[in-house]
Amino acid sequence: MKLFIIIGAVLAFLSVVFGAFGAHVLKTRLDDQDLAVFQTGVHYQMVHALGLIIIGILALTVFSGQGTLLAWSGWLMAVGVLLFSGSLYALTLSGVRVLGAITPIGGVAFLVSWVLVVLAALRT
């Protein structure tokens, strides 16, 4: 479960990098709507990076008996970042709008991952 802390920290770092990239480089290259879409990806990436860190900490401490639920939760959250934020980044940078169809799949992964955290808490 320490792996989720590491993945979360890397994703948080990258979220700051992407946020700065958006604010300084893309600000002059994208219209306001596309920049807002890019920043939504950054925001959700940071929130769920912190979620991964929390899952890792919970798995190592308070919810140590719920490793399977938390492992599924962590992997779904990581996949959610890839699909949700990644599709928003790809959409805004490439202009290929069909990539937006992937975004809701990442959103569902986020939702399921949070439900699994709740279930782990209820079982503890």
C-alpha cells in the first residue's frame, strides 16, 4: 500500500507541473474554454493524487484489515486519473473532441474508488 503513497505523490507533483504549464504556456495558445477544460484535468488529478496518498496511509494504519478493498480503490483511482485527466489533457492539446468520450469512464472509476473507501471504513 506504500505504492499508492508513491503514485499519489508523483501524480501530485505532475499536477503542479501541468498546472504551471497550463498557466504559463497554454494560456497564450488555448482559448478560455479549452484552458478551463485543461485546468479541470489538473484539479481532478490533484484531488485524486491526494486521495491515493490517503488510501495508502489508511491501508497501512487504521484500515489495515481492508487491504483488498483499498487496493481496488487505489488502482481504480489511479486509472481514473489516467482516463479522466489524461483524456482532458489529450483533448485540449490535440483538439480531437472524441477523446472526451473517455472522460466519463475515468469519472466512474473515481466514484467506485470512493465507494470502496466507504465500504472499507464500514467494515473496520
